[in-house]
Amino acid sequence: MKLFLLITFSLFISNIYANDQITKKFDNIWSEIYSKSAKKKATELDKESTELSLARAERHWLPRVYGSAQWFSTNDPTQVFFTNLGQRAIEQADFIPSDLNNPGRKNFKTGGLGIDFPLYEGGIKSSQTLMFKALLKSSELEVMAKRSEEYTEFSRHYGGLLLTLKNEIYLTELKQNLDKLINSYQVGSQSNPVGYSGLLGLKGVRNRIEGSLYELNLKALNSKTWINTKIETSENWNPDLTESLNNFLATKLAQSSSNSYSSMLLAQELKVSSLENMKEMERARHLPRVGLFAQTNMYSGDRNTANAQAYGIYLAWDIFNSDSYGRVGEADAKFRASEAKILAGKQEEKIMLEQMLASKSTLEKSLILLEDTDKILKEQTINAMKLFRSGMLNALQLAEVINRGVDLIENKNKVENQYLDVYSRIYQLNN
């Protein structure tokens, strides 16, 4: 198992430093990810659907035009008599009781064309238009929110990969130098307990470095797999390793105070505002509806073809409808409940942002100290190796110095990733 892991690790490291290694910059990868994003497609289609709903609602003032046509064969006395009447072709014989009651089977064609022009509908259509306008603004913010969500997730993976590979490079160089020392010098044998103990100490440090490299390898592999899946590629590449963490955060996750809350919360707030329009729509159920209408009907049979017209104004009013009872109260309760949820969400985001900003400040101070300590330990490690070669430092002392360096790298990598995570979450809360 150890041999398998060693081979896997060696192949991974050799790929990292291969001459034909492709460097992919952040902006280029992000463009690929967003162009292929399923989340983007889903939110944009939702927005398009809302735009169509709004366009339909805004046409509510247009009249309704309708038509009908039918052919039928009947021996129903009522239908035969009144369809003949519609043809304006009633005859004296039609009033003979025997013919009136038993007219025989007749074939007819009828048609109608009408227009309904609503003048007042209780405000239901106007409220519906306002509702869709709010929902459209909400959809636009949701597109922004999903973009911000995917962008910050990608930033964490790319930034984490950048940090991981840089630490891998340093640990790999340290391990190579340590291997040279162990292989080139007789630092001890079993007959020399002090020297042999030092040799074991150096080998233990080397094993620890290998273990750290395995962990970093796994992190890098996970991040790269996530990104490769998003951009649908299997090619081997690296991020731009010349970029520092601070520069990466300042340019790719620049902090902004343009929004008090996240786009997703603001989108939900607009959805809640649309529920107020829903109250007005439910209230319109209890109001009258007034409109103009005009209709022409055509009757055709074996006697004649004729038409008739009718036009006028209508009033419709549900004096009582059990299905409408309590709907306004229900809509109002839903609106107030949603308002309370938005208020709770704002409070949670405010608390979270304050916590993130406090964590950011603390982590920045820790990173400054770690950077300074890193410079000191790197210089100390170089000097310790020189002293060891000259015989002024024994193997146990060298192992202790290198161990402290590995401790620092592991701690620094942990803090850097925490800082990246906090920074990206602040970015998402502000966008």
C-alpha cells in the first residue's frame, strides 16, 4: 500500500513539474465554467419565463376575441325550432302541434364571433402586473446570486489549489535536500546510539514530509477534479503559481460594500413584496367586474342562412362565493410570515458578516506572524544543514529544526485556507 501511494505521489509530482505543463489563468477558466454552467442556464430560463409572464400580464387591457363553430344533426324540437328561428325562416306550418313536436331530423351549421373588453376587474390584472414586475427583479437578482455563488466556489478551489501546489513545491524541495543528507552522510549506526538515534530522527521527519505531501496531493486532486468537471476537460494544467495569495484575493475577490445584503436575500425580499400584490388580487375577488361585449351569431340550415348581432355592457359580481372566503386573510398571513423570515435572514447575514470580518482581521494578523516566522525558519533550516555538513550540528538537532519548519508549513497552509474561505464568504455576502 505504501509503495502504491509512493508511486502515485511520484507521478503526480512529476506531472506538476513537467516541461509541457499548461498554465491556466483564473479569468480564462472562470469564463469557461460560467459559459457551461447549468446553474446559469437554469436561472436565466427562470428569468425568461418570468419576463414572458410579465409581458402577458401587461396585455391585460387588450380585449378578448373568441369564436365558435359547429355542425350538428338533431331531432330535438327545441333546437330545431330555435335554429330555424335563427335562420329567420319560421313558417306557418312550424306551429302545427304534430310538426312542432316531431320535426324529424334536421342538419344545421352555427357559428359565433365575439369580443369582450373588460373595463374594470377589481384591480386583479393591475396587481398581477405589479407582482410579475417584482418577480422579474427577483429573477434578475437570482441570476446575480447564482453567479456569485458559483464564482466564490470556483475561487475557493482555484485559490486552494494555488496554495496547495506552492506548499507542495516547498515541501518537495525540503524532502529532496533531506534525502541527499541521509544518503550522502554516515550519520550513525546501531553501534553508535547517539548517531543512530539522529538517523532515525531524520528518517522520521522525511516520513512526516511524505505524509504531508500525500494530504496536499489529495487536496490538489480534489480541487482540480472539481474544476475539470466544470470545464469538461481532462488536460493537465496548473494555476499561475507566480500569483501571491494577497494579490489573488485583492483582484479576484475584492471586497465591496455596494450591497447591504447578499443578492439571494434581496431576491427573496422582492418575492415577498410580490405577496402583497397577491393580497390585492385576492381582494379583487370580492369586487365587481364591468366590461363591454359584442357578438355576432350565424345560423345555417336547409331553409336559409342568417346572422344576428348583440352588444352591450355587463356587470358581474360574486355576492358570495365560499371558495373566495378567507383568501385575503390567508394571503396576508403568508405575506407577514415571509416578511418575518426575511427579517430573520437579514439579522443572520449581519451577524455572519460581523463574525467573518472579525475572523478576517484575526487571520490577517496570524498570517503576518506566520510569514515572518516562515522567513526565519527557512533561513534557520539552510544554516542548520550547513552546520550539519560541517559537523557542528548533530542529526537530532537538524531533525528538530526541520520538524519545526514542517509544523509551520502545515499551520500556515491551514490558516491560509481559512483566510481564503472567510474572504470568499464575505465576498458572497456583499454580492
